[in-house]
Amino acid sequence: MARPSESFPVLLASGRKAFIPFFTGLFPDRALFRELLLRADDAGADWIEIGVPFSDPLADGEVIRSADRCVLNSGFAFKKLLEELNFLKKRLRAGFILMAYFNTILQESPADMGRMLAEAGIQGLIVPDLPLEESAPWEECFDRAGVDLIPLVAPTTSKQRMHEAGRRKGGFIYLVSLTGVTGMREHLPRGLSEYVLSVRKQTDKPLCIGFGISTPLQAKKVGLLCDGVIVGSALIHFFLGKEKDFSALRRASSLMKNIRKALDGLGNGV
Amino acid sequence: MESLFRLESEYARVSNDPHFQKEYGEYLRCFVGRPTPLQFARRLSQRYGCRVYLKREDLCHTGAHKINNCIGQALLARKMGKKRIIAETGAGQHGVAVASACAALGLRCQVYMGMTDFHRQSSNRMRMEILGAEVIKVDEGAGTLKEAVNAAVRDWVTHVEDSYYLLGSVVGPHPYPLIVRDFQSVIGSEVKRQVYEAEGMLPDMLLACIGGGSNAMGLFFPFLKEERVNLVGIEAGGRGGNNGQHAATLAMGRPGVLHGAFSYLLQDDEGQVLPSHSISAGLDYPGVGPELSFLKDSGRLKITAVRDDEVLRSFFELSRKEGIIPALESAHALTYLRNPVFGLPKDGIVVINLSGRGDKDLDIIAWEEEKRGQTK
């Protein structure tokens, strides 16, 4: 898979919905993280989103925060994560998208950070606390390095800013499904389809939806509205409290396969 | 971002609205008890060879300067049609001030408080509950101010439509540092007038403790252009030395982004935010206001840090020499007198912001005394 800005048009043309599972970097440990990514690839993920654990993850709910804490407490290093991705990049079909809070990215100059990410095989970057108003210089440098900076849009985003997000270089827009933090929800947020339509009016960029999508059925419903689905907490929560348990791995891969099937069941133009 | 844009434009409107300013002024006068006195500290002055004045913010209603900002923002929230107020608190001074302001204005109020602070500042927790606020314990990380802010921000992004986030310091995303600074500037404006009345001239030096920095910005801001007035910020050196043992962000941190602001930050080599420590819960924060960061870099503001044990000495010194029990936060500013790393103006005028009173800290004092008794 190439970077989103190059590959998404191909996906759209083939009618395939993008499936993007999310994992916390090096969670639950390095070996299981590797295994999880291999299984995500087998299950038919198009990209795999990897979250860089952060001390103060403001946009994240309880599940991802717990995973972050778990990894940070066992001596996480960003360099180790990049090494691991570098090792995996040639062994997987899926591409990597990194999710990092701005203070992680800020540790290097835009050009150096862009180069580091690209070397590890990272094709896209999501920075939840870097607003559009301040992202342009970073976007430029990352783009030159071959990394898409993916803009985020939320239900509270104004039309103007939706339009602006559509004009940016990133290969798709990350649509936050709800006003709130990440985490599993029993129901999809009300008014989701109206919200997606309102974004479509502002841009024809591919739209991927994340936050609160936990089941194959929810993924299928969301897939009908947009071009890709991001699932995180529902996969990670299997491992909480039983970090060394292989049954968690089995359950995570079976959920991924079922989501892939649900998305494929949509077929062309459904 | 949209809610921040809206806050920015609403705030710009009320700052030019004479009705709003009149109402705010009345609350400051009758509810808060302003102006607070600028007191000449006779015995401290004798001891340290300069003319020491104390800005008595400890005499504000609720016992600290925090209420100046809370009344202002609560009025703004009501004007914006918000029904519910969310706030974070460290020492509980901001929380109590928010709870009072909300009670007075008929707004619902929820205050997030870290687990550690919840226990070490339990009298303030009770005051908030008596005032009708709901206090929510945050059991994460070190259980101090940073975790309380995280929880408040997560609540706010979830309930942004009907809720107003009432931030207590000059931190967080724009326009908060500006709003809080403006509402706190009443401190410095009064000092300017009061020093003129007492001495017929500007002060030589202003001293304030810095955690997030609201009492410091409030005192310093009206003096920024008066180049001959020295500004000194005193940070929490904690147990001294190493990472995790202090909260001296400006003195020992490096630039980073936390809670939506670019400022000095206590962080490791990969940008993970480090835990802070201070004997005073109100200073126990690894970030600091972006404007204070700028003032440090520009050289206008000098920064020093003092250790917990030195602070305790100042706490008792003020109590026994002037008959005022200061908050441990404010005792940091007082400590500069005994350890004046940038000097003291001989026979000159020094104004110390006595930002709060010490009743809330009695448990901590008792505990420290007991600890000292044991080591003897």
C-alpha cells in the first residue's frame, strides 16, 4: 500500500472500503504488538494506525489511556517503536499511519521528523492537538518526505474549516464520529449520516470515520456512509488486564476479520 | 477549535461592554471585597532592609486571588448562555472560588480534583461540596493538577455545547491565558495606585510565586512597560534537584506543548510530560503560562526556585512576625527575601503578592512537623 494520497483513489475506484485498525505502539509488549500487526495485515487491513503512547492523551478514553500507561510504565521509547515499524514495513501489505500528540512530534525539526517517519515506513500522520491553523509548515515538510498529514474534522467543526481540511494535502479526512473522546459505545452517534453529508458538501476528499466503532455491524453501517472505518478501543480492550493472554490475540484477529467481511459485504455502490 | 473561537469573540465583546464591566466591578467590590489592602510589613522591612509591602489577596472572599478570575468568567459563561461549569483544581482554591461564583450566579458546577490533592486539601473539598459543587476525584497519574486538567478537558470536549470550562490559571489554549490575565490584572492595577499613594513612586521590585502563573501575571501585567520595576517569579523547587522532585518549570524545563499551549514544560527527552512535586498543591504543575515563558525568554522576568523546607520557614516567619498565616504557594514568594539571588533594593520598595491564606494548608503543616519530629 502506498501513502493515502496515492492509494485512496485506487481503493475508491475498486469500490473497496478502507479498514484501518488502531493499535497502541508496542502494546501489550513488543512481541505481541508485532503479532497483532501481522494478523491485522492477514485480516485485510489497508492501513494500520499506530498510536504513540503519551503521558497526557487528551483525546483518548479509558481503554487507550490504559494501554498508553501500560506501555509507558514498561519503558517505552519512540525510537524503539520506529525500529519495530522499520522491521515490519517490508513484511506487511498494509501501510502505517501514525497517531501522535504534538509534543512528541515537536521534539525534532519538521524536516528531521518527516525523514524519521518516512524511514520507518510511515505514510500518514494524525496529530489530534495540532489544529489546521498551525499545521501548514509541518504539512509541507512531511509531504516532501512522503508522509501525509491527515486532517481531523469533528461534529463541532465549522463548514469553513471542513472546507479547509478538504484543501489540505492529506489523502483522506479523519472524521471524528462524535463530540468526545475515543472508546467503545453501544450505539452509533445520532445524526451521523447528516453530519457526513455536511462534510461531503464541503469536500470530495475520501472520508474515514473513527471513535466509538466497536462491532462489525456498526462498521458496516458506518462504511455505507464513508470510505473507510477506523477501529481502536474495541481491539485493544481484549488485552487490558491480561497482557500476555493469547486468547486476546485470537479475539482481536477474529474481530478484525469480521469487520473486513462486513465492509466487503457492502460490495460496489451499495 | 470552534468553541475557542467563540469564546474569543464573546470575550472581546464583553471586554468592551460597559454593562458587563460594571456588573463585574460590583461583584469585585461587594462579593470579593476589593480593593484588597496593600500593607506595609513593618517587621519584615526591618529585618530585610527594604520597604516590604504585602498585597493582601489572602483577604479576598474565599481566601485567595482565584475568585477575581472566577467571577469574571462565570459572568461571561452566563452571558454565553451556558448552564454548567466545569473546572479543575489543585489546592482547591480555584475550585472553591468557582463553586462560590457558580452558587452566586445560579450555575451548575463540577470540579475535577486529583486523588492526591483530594486527600491533602480535604477542607477545600468540603467547602466546594457545601457550596453545592460536585467534586470528582481523578485517580490517574500523580493525582494532582495536571490530571485534573486532563479530566476537565475531556469532559469539556464531550459536553462543549452546554458547558463552559472555567480554567483557573494563565495556561491552556488561547484565549484562556489572556482572559485569566485580564481578570487578574486588577491586582497589579490596584498595587500601582496603592504604592503611589503610600510612597509617591513606583516599586523597585515585584515578587510572586509561579505555578501556572495567574497571580504573577495579574501582579506583573500592569507593570510590564515600567522597565525600572524588577519582576521576579518564584517557582517551586520542591525537594530540590532532580526530575520529578520539583515544579520549577521556567527554571528547569524546556519548550513544549501541553494542554494546548506552547510554553516551558517539564518533560523527558522524548516529550513525555514529567510528574512534578511541590509541598503546595497549587504550584504542583509541570507546565506554565505561555506569556510568562515569553517574558522569561525576553529577559523581562527573572526566575528562581525555592525548596520546600525553605518555604516552610517563610510560612512560620510571616505567621509569627506579621500575624498572617500565608498559603504555602504565597510562602514561596516570601522566601525570596531570605534568599535574594537577584538582590534586594536597599531601602527600596518591594511588593510581594500574598496570593492566598494558609488555613487550607494546616494538615500539610501538621504532617511536615510530625515528619521533622521523627527524623530528629
